Amino acid sequence: MLTTETATMMAKYDDWADQVLFDAISKLPEDAAYAPRKTLFGTMLATLNHNLQVDLIWRAHILGEEHGFSTRRDLLHSSFSDLVHAQSQMNQWLVDWAKDQTPESFSKPTKFNFVSGKAAEMTVGSMLLHIINHKTYHRGWVSQMFFDHDVNPPETDLCVFLCEN
């Protein structure tokens, strides 16, 4: 069973990992976030926009609200700094929300529709874990793009977070 403490730690880890990655991107050449790449989303910025958009979609599912998206590939923010600001706000919402939950609320089954329209049901806790896991996956994609600049990507592993915080 997911506890409030574990969920809050995971939400804080998610924000920490994003901030570490954002800081590292800001130290790359100025156009690095916008440079075309051989990747599904085409750029670092588009990949990070995907992360934010998926966070927003799942927040809506958690809250039982409509998200209004018909894809998961919209460019919500064309500016890296705007994207960082929006993602940071979303991350803070997730941390605050996690702090207010209980093992019982995490166990609540919630119905929703995927962007494709397919109906599904998951517990709220599983939704939270999906948000964290999804972003970890795509931060890895962005980290791989650092090698295009002959720069090692930052370490954003959970164990690094736990030992540093």
C-alpha cells in the first residue's frame, strides 16, 4: 500500500530530477533545447513539453476532471524558460497533493479515458506512480541528447536524490 510519506518523497524526487535536468540543459549551448534530434519528439524542448502535457492529463484524471487534450504531443511552451516555470508549478502541485493523501485515498479506484478515448480504471496511487515513472523514462531520452554536445548528462537517479536530500 502506498503511504503518504513514500508518495511525497517520490513527488519531491520527481521535482528534484526535473530541476537537475533543467539546470544541466541551461549550461549547454544556447540552442541545445531547440536543436533538431533523431528522436520521437524532435527536440529536447518537445520531449519536455510531452512530460508536462502527460502530467497535466494525469492530474486531470486524478481530480476527475476533463483535460481537453486530444494528443500527447502538443507544444505547450515554445520557450525553455516558460516550460521550466510551468513544469515547476505542476511539480509543486504534485508534491502538495501527495502530502494531503492517505493510504486510503491512494487506493481509490478512479475511472478515466485515455487520450485515445479508451476507458480505463486505476487507483489514484497507481496514477501517481505512473506520472513519476513516465517522466523518469523521458528524462532519460533527454539525457541521451547531451552526448550530441559531448557532455555527460546529469545524474538524476532516485538513489542520488535520497543520498543528497
